Amino acid sequence: MTVLRYGTDSSVTLQFATEVPLEPCDTPQGVPLADPAVAVAAALEQPLEYPALAQTTTPGDRVVVALGSGLPQVAQIMAAVVQSLIASGIALDGITILQNEADVPRSVGPQPASIENPLRLIPSPAAERIRLLTHDPTNRRNLAYLAASEGGEPILLNRLLTDADVVLPVGCVQREHSAGYFGIHSIIYPEYSDQHTQARFRKHDRHTGNGYHRELQHEVNHVAWLLGVNFSIQVVPAAGDGILHALAGQSDVVQRQCRELYRAVWKRSVAQRAKLVVAAIEGDERQQTWENLGHVLESAARVVEEDGAIAVCCDLAAAPGSALQRLIGGPSREEAVRHIRRDNPRDALPALQLARVLETNRIYLLSRLDPGLVEDLEMIPLAGPEELVRLAQRNNSCLVLANAVRAIVHVEGE
């Protein structure tokens, strides 16, 4: 018997016959931080190979805190960051929090998505003096030219970043070579760049090769250097919305230590591929996204048999973007993929990941989406956990992949 958790507080109990080979990939090793704010504050008091904030800022500085998408427990983290800035002498009016439009999703359910306010834990008199703004990559007036890339492309960034005296990136480390992730500085670029640059980066996925990924990663790091960003705050995620570690300090050191910590807790191997992979997305609505569904399919595809099945448990309710809508009602999936690759809309990566997995595997989805929409996307909707239980009982080999968004999983010998 295996209990698989998904969403904020949902779970399904899977039972298998004793003769069924079962490969569980459970939650990561380590205990989530009981108080992330305390851990972030401690990291900022003693940064890794970098002076404390009080030594690198002056009272008149304009500070922009750039938040990475899907940051877990963002309100706790921001409470600690703001308190550290105040203790360093930064005026509240000089603090701007910049968030990505991806963290303001639209729900297709009867209730609008409720995304946690990053300033929720900051007392209202102080919070009202801090600016909280959302980046719009289509608004040219809010973008500034920084320089030209080595390839001759104009580097455009949100004007708040180029005008700031201090830029503090705050992000959640992801697995290496995950589609759309180019290291800790991708919080800055291309996340807070223009629409064209974001589309150019979305042309990359893991099937274009690691060489191109390294080129883009080099460009990301070069932009951070041009902007003068040499300090970063990063968290290593636990299951769901939990946090295992909080690090702050010199960017290269933080990135290296985060990579090692992430591998230690999230890397798994399985003996063989399975006919059925049951995967889950834990966490609140910040985690229940089409992007994370794409990451789950990417992970599950590495360990499922060809012509096998993948079943995903989640609370996804967000409306599909233009790329996913391309997969609905078109003359063919192949033509839809060509259009997506040509236009590269914001949700191109999850759309391409979905289309790729559908070429070889069936996909079952337990979610809060309308069943008709799930069917239009060529997936098979599951009405409830009991249908997943019956599906699992019909398969003679199964892999249970908890926290599949984060997991680094591979088959031994492959």
C-alpha cells in the first residue's frame, strides 16, 4: 500500500498485488524548515563568501528584490528579506518587489486563483510603503537596454532592474537541465526580459542538446555580470511547499552548494522502466501549473516503458495558454507543434512536452480541469482517486513518483 499526496492536502492510497514489481520514489531525505523566515534571516546575517547586506548597501539605495516564479513560502521569505534590508538602513520607500506574471494565474474553476501576497506577513503600515509590481514582457516602456549579447541580440530588462542600486534575486533552485531552467540567474534573465528574448529561450528544450543549453546558460550568467548581480538568495525545495535549505551569498558559491544539496535529496534511480508511472504535483496553486505538469511528464517519460501509461495527480485548474490551445482541434498534432515552435508563446514548453509524450504514451490526468478540456488535449480524465486505484491494479509493474516536479529520476544503466 502506498499513499501518494498531491495538491495542498489531497492524497490517494494505491494498493497493488504482492507479485507486482513496485518502484516507489518517495519524498526527499531531510526535514523541512520549521521557520523559513528564521533560516533566511540567518543566511543573510552570514552570507557565503560575501559581506553582510549592511556592509554592501547604503541608506539611500534603491533595492529591487526579483522573485523567481513559483517560490515556495514566499511570504515567509520576504518577511525575512525586508527585515534584513530595514536593519541594513534601507528605507521602506526604497524597496521594490518585482514578481513575474506567471505567479498571477487565471483559474478556469468557479473561484479565481488565490496567490499568496509576498508582503502578507509584513505589517500593513510598512507593507503599504513597499512597491509590489508585476513584470510585463510586452510593455516596451517598462524595458531598458542594457547591452548587446555576444551574439548581437539586444539585452532588454525591466527598467526597475537597470535603475536599481542593488538587485536581490530570490529563487528556488530547480533540477539541472530542466527545460526552461538555466541556473540561478535565470530569475533575472530571461524572466524579466522582453517577449522576444523569452520566446528565443523557449526554443530550447532538452532535445536540442546540452551544447545549446550551455550557450544560453552562458548568456544568462553574462547578463547577471553586466547588471552587477553577484549576490543571490536561493532555497532548496522540500516536498510540496516546504523548504529544506536557505542559502545567501556570492552567486557562484550559492549555485554550487545548492546544486550539491539538491542532488543529495532529490536524485533517485530505479531498476527498470515501468508499464505505469503514477506521478504527483504537491503544493498550493503556485505549484499547480501547466509548466509543472510539463516537468512531471518530462520526468515520468524517462522511466516509463514505450507504449506505457503515465497518470498525474494534481489540483491543476489554470486555463491553458495559446500553445496548449493549439493542440486542441487542429488538423494534426504535428502541424500544431510546428506552429508552436514557430511562434514560441509563453506556454510553449509544456505544450511541446505534452505533445512529445503523447507520441509514445497514454496520459491519465486527475485534476480540477473540465474533463472535456482534458480529452481535447488527448489525455484521459480521471473522475476521482478511485479510478486511479483501479488503473493501478490493472498494471503488472508500477512506479510511484512523488513530488515529480522536483525529482531527478533515471533508470540504472541508462
